[in-house]
Amino acid sequence: MALRSLRSFLLSVFVMAGFLLAFAVRAAAPSISSPTTNVFELRIDGEIEPILADYIANGIEQANNEQAGLILITINTPGGLDTSMREIIHAILTSRVPVVTYVSPTGARAASAGFFILVSADVAAMSPGTETGAASPVMSIFGQPVQIDETMHKKIVNDATAYLRSYVSKRGRNVDLAATAVTDAKAFSDKEALDGKLIDLVVASPEDLLAKLDGRAITRFDGTAAQLSIAHPLVSVHEMTAREKFLTRIVEPDVFFILLIIGVLGIYTEFTHPGLFAPGVFGFISMALALYAMHLLPVNVAGLLLIVLALVLFVLEAKFPTHGVLGLGGVIAMFLGAVFLIKSPFTGMGVSGWTALAVTIPCAVIVTILARLVLRSRAWKLSTGKEELIGEEGEVTEPVDAGAGMIFVHGELWRAAAHNGKTIPIGARVRVTKVSGLTLEVEPVSAPHSAAP
């Protein structure tokens, strides 16, 4: 009986252990078959410039180093610099982690350089009510397009189109339709882009986008097949640092031009009016920031030379009576220099016409006034030291001859000598003609007062 009871007890224990083990395996099964996927989110918001390009490229590199499951780039941009656009696209095409571009939120756009970036990703998506395209190269003044040489225009368009075709075809998208965004400046709504096979999805939110991407088969840029697994996405937004946000403002063409002119004016004011300190301090700081931005932006040397020419013309206007001819030439030169300052043939991005005009006019007035003050000060008599006595009148207190004498001038007694060697009596009025050490050379200006009988 005891042996049978022991056998029954052991059988019960094994049966219970089996149930517990099965329950544990079943409970653990979801976490094994559906692991969490890290989604690394980056944002393109505003004009595409060098600091933004560094932020995106560094973010993609970090996502690759951390072995993220997916990189999501949200886009809302009017366009930007060609060099920065190409840097971002290069980072997307060479990423080991799949990249998804998404035009969001509703009302956003991926225009010009943004279109190139949108169609370069493994998966391209748009929110309802968004647009893309309009990637034709333009040159503009005051926001209005201007004509450029036909040969140069064809060269720019063909280069942009060839670059677009080089990667759009490998993404399996409509190459011919994509090219019309460059050749014909064609723009597309979200529905038109989807129907034309320029993008892959139209979804209302990032959450819906990630849900539709789960299990989707994609072809990477190198031709290899892959399948996205995003059952449990964990999205981490990689924001710009405070330093990157600050530098983003500096490299904006309008801000760069303003900093450049403030720097020039501040330094010029300090050198022509030493001792003010504040113009020099702010001028050197502004110039240092402008030089940093110049290192990153595609600056046109012709634009810089026109700005220098304008400053020279402003100074000459103050020196010569040209009735405003040189000043007007300086205004025109600085305005054109501002317009040509940034080279961006693919997007038309540069210093806006209104900013150029708003900065040029005050600069012309300030430089001309300062130059006139400097030139006028050269004709003024010195007002410090012994030289201020030249031209002053005084009274003889001790007869003055070629040797010595004393006069009272400028509230002080000075040793004096006659300019022509003749004796000048007491009480005569004299004028100082020269300062020789501690002796003043004088000449009479009136006869001495007659003594009373």
C-alpha cells in the first residue's frame, strides 16, 4: 500500500510539473516570436541645408551602429541646397538599416530637394492632403523666376534628371514620371504619387504606417530581398541638439548675409571711431559667425566681390561730390551681390530679394555718413596737446623779442619768442604761430594800449 501511494504521489507531481512547464512555454512564446523593433525617427522640417544634412546623416549612422530595426524620416520641406540633399540621399542609399520616408503631417510637402529625398528610400509614404514634386531647377529674384542661359539650364536639368534616374530605377519606381518633376516642374498630390508608382503607401499617421509595414517585403538598393518585421515597434525620436538648432539658423542665407554686413559695419565703425568698443565687439562676433556659415554654404565669390565693391563705392561717395552716382552704384552692387551670394542652381535657395534690399539701403547710409565724418575730421584742428595752442590769441606780460618773453594764453603763462625778431611790448595782443618745445612763437595782432597822460 505504501509503495502504491508513493507511485501515485510521484505521478501527480510529474503531471503537475508538465502542466506548469506547458503554461510557462505558452506564456513566453509571444516575446520570442514577436520581439520589440526599435524604430529610429528623424525629422526634416524646413529648408535643407548643411547642418540639417549632418543631423540626418549622423542619425542614420547612429541607427546603424545601434542596429535599429527601421529608420523613419518624416519630411516637410520646400527644398534646399543641392549639396546637402545629395549628402542625405547618400546616407539613405548606403544604410544597412531599411529607411522609410514619410511626408507628414497633413498639409506638408516634399518639394524640390525634398522630392529627391522622398523617392530615395526603401519605402516612400505620404499623408493624405500632402504634396511632392516641383523639382525643376530655377533662379529667382524677389521670388520671381528669371531666365538663365539655355545651355546652362539644359546642363543643370540633365544633371539633376540623371541623378534622379540613377536610384529611382533601383527602387522600382516610375522613372519617367519622376523625371517630369525635374524637366516639367510637375507636382503630385498624395493620390497622384501613389497611382503613378512614385510612392508605396498613403497612410494617415505614423502608427498606421508602421502597422502596414509589418511583414512587408522590400528590395534593398543593392538588390537583396528583405522582409520588415515591426509587430511591436518602439519609436525613439532623435531630435536636433541645441547646438545644431542654433547653427541651423546661422547657415540660413538671409541670416548669413545679415551677419556678414553687421560684421563689416561693426569692424569699420570701430576702426574709424576707436574707443566705442561695442561696435567692434559685436562686429567681430558677427563676422566670426558669418565666416563659420561661409565654410558650410556654397558661397559665390562673385557675390562677395560685388559686396566689397559696394562698400568701396559708398566710401568714395562720401569723398567725391558725385551727387549720388557712386552711392547708387554701391546700392546696385550690394543688392546683386546678395542675390548672387549663395550658389544653389537646383532649388533657387539663396538670400531673398526683400532681405537684400532691407539690408543694403541702411548699410549705404551708415557707411557714407561714417566715411564723411572721418574725412571731415582730418580737416579739423587737433584739440589735444600743445598743438591746440596754434592759432590762439594771448596777451604779452613781459616784453617779447627774438630771445624770450612771457605771454598769457589759454589761461596759462608761456615763454614766447617773436616770430619776426622785433620786440613786442607789454599789453600787446599776439597770436601763436608755432610750438617749439616749451616756447611759443608769436606775432602781433594789435598795437599795445596807450598809457594815460
